[in-house]
Amino acid sequence: MLEMVIENLLNPAVLFFVLGMVAVALGSNFTFPKALGETLSLYLLIAIGLKGGIELSQYSITEVSKPILGAIFLGSLIPVITLFYLRKVIKLDIKNAIALAATYGSVSIVTYGAAAAFLENRTINYEAFMNAMVVLMEIPAILIALVLLEFLKDRKTEAVSVRKVGIIAPAISFKLNKEQLRECLLGKSVLLLTGSLMIGMIIGLEGKLLIKPLFIDLYPSMLTLFLLNMGLIAGQRLAVVRKHGLKLLSFAVVMPILYGVIGVFVGMACGLSVGGATLMGVLAASASYIAAPAAMSASVPDANPSIYLGLALGITFPFNLTLGIPIFYSLAQWLY
């Protein structure tokens, strides 16, 4: 286990991430070009979507039905557990709890990419259609978090009405407005991932040769550059999240470990290989810092971005990148 952790820490992509964090800690004036960071983000979304679609085109729906159901199950379960824990244990307010539920129920595409690179470096095979699971876990968490928000708001209104009027309130009803659904379904991450996945399925293996030089061969190098930028951002966020207390900081490590363990077991139940179950665990343990925060900023503007974005990027992302991936792989290996 320790050997794997050390090997993962010595991966060039992880080392560049650490370099970015160290640069911030030392007060360096180094900055990453914003336009380049945005370009690399778009590149990773398209690359993972294309690869997932191409591989998915080689399978029948019956072969991938169990992993698909497993991914949707995790994407639906995790935000509910997160909300319950934050409200009942940490006593966090509704809006920040909802934002965190969406963030941690959704996934980090870069953490997934780093986990796939970790497996490939160790020549561990995994189901190539796992790229498609990234898309399937991205959407449910955001939708469920927004539904829970509307549900809880209605219940709160109902409780106030009962106290004031002293009568039985009508049945609860809730709905999502068009802007919320639009942000969830047509946001940059979901749109690019879903669109690239569909394109990959259409072009199949025949089209793989055309995209291979840019979206497959250059992927490790692009990921390394992107993680340098993420290191800079995480270093800045780390300073912000310290003021939110030990309970929230511990949540950003403890709960992802729990989710990762659940994810590995779900992957095993779905019949995935050791590598596939590892990736399912990593997806469950990761937290979104692109799609979910974008949706939350539009739908729950009163939630504090320094909490949901800071914890996801400043604590959970570095933990998964350095320790989480080897932990979930070791668990999957032990179980199998």
C-alpha cells in the first residue's frame, strides 16, 4: 500500500499539482494563463467523452446495463447521504448543505483521469466504457440536490403556515424552474461530456484513428499541465477553507473515503474488474469543481462558494489525487 502511495506521488502529473500548491505556499507570483486553463478544461471534457463513446459503441446495452444502473445509483445516493450528514451532524444551513450535496454527489473528471492514468501506469486493465459513467454520475446529483432544495423549502413554508394558522397544510408540491434545468442539462461540462460521448459512439473504432493524435496520445501531457493549474487554484482555496472549522474540513476527507468504499462495492456488485471497481470508487469519492459549482452558483446563489468549491478543490481533490486513488485500488484488489 505504502509503495503504491509513493509511486502515485512520484507521478509527473501529481508532482506538477504539488508544484502549484508549493508555489502558492511560498508566495510565488507565478500565474497560469486563464485562457489556457479554460482550454485544457474543455480538452479534458472532450477527450474523456470521446474515448468513452468510442468504447461504449463496442458493447451492447445488456453488457453495460448493470454499471450504468450502479453509476446512477451512486449519483443519486451520495447527495442524499451528504445532505443528511451536513444537516443532522454538522448542523449546516440548508443552502450550503444543498450546494455541498450536489458538489460531492457529482464527480471530478480530472480525478477520474488521474485514476485511469494510475491504472494504466501499473498495466491494470479496466472496462473502457467507464468513461461513460462519468457522464451518468454528473447529472443525477445536481438534479436531486435541486429537487431536495425545493422539497425542503416547501416543507419549511408548510411548517410556518401550520404554526401561524393552526390548520393542516396542503400536500407538498415542488418544481424546478427552466433556468435550473437548463443550467444542469446544458452547462458546459454536461453538454461537452454528453455531446462528445454521443459523437464517440457515432464514429466508433473507425473514427478513433482520426482523434488519436490529439485526444489520446497527448492526453497525459495535457492532464499534467491542467494539474499544475489545479495546484495553484487548490493552494489558494486551501487558505480560504481553513476558517470554516474542523468539522467541515474533516467532512471533506472522511465522507469521500466512505463514498469511495461504497463505490468499490457497487462496482464489484456490477461485475466490474478490479480496475473498473477502482474507478467506480474514485468517481464516488470525487467531488465536482466544474459542473456542480456552476449549477449551484446559478440555482443557489446564497450558498457560499468558498465552502463547496473550497472543500472540493482545496481538500478532497488533493486527498484523492495523492492517497485516495491508491486506497481504493488496494481495497478493490483485496476484495477480489
